[in-house]
Amino acid sequence: MPLEEEMWFHGTIDRKDVPNLLKNEGDYLVRESSTKPGQFVLSTRSEGQIRHFIIQLSDDVSGAYLI
């Protein structure tokens, strides 16, 4: 399934718009950074706070993604 068709992927949205989308504890989404194109961010609502984690491609040959 293409990334754009996943329910949790929201494309390029600004960080300030994320709280409107993450209303309940445990909600999450993956978005493309609006300030660093090509970089992805995992945004979550946990313990009443919104947190943002940069998803990075591993430097080794595994092709793994790291948070």
C-alpha cells in the first residue's frame, strides 16, 4: 500500500496543526516535516502532551529507520 494511503500518514503538515488531529491519548500520526522536506516525524499524544520524534534512516547498510 502506498504511504499516502495509510490512515496514519498525513503528508506535509505544520507542527502547529498536529494538536488538532491528535485529540485522544495514544493517538499518533506520521508526517513529512514542513521545514525539512524529505524528513519524516512521528507525532504522538501521550500523558496529555504532544511529542514529536524525528524518523531517521540508519547509517548502516540495513536500511532500517530509527526514532
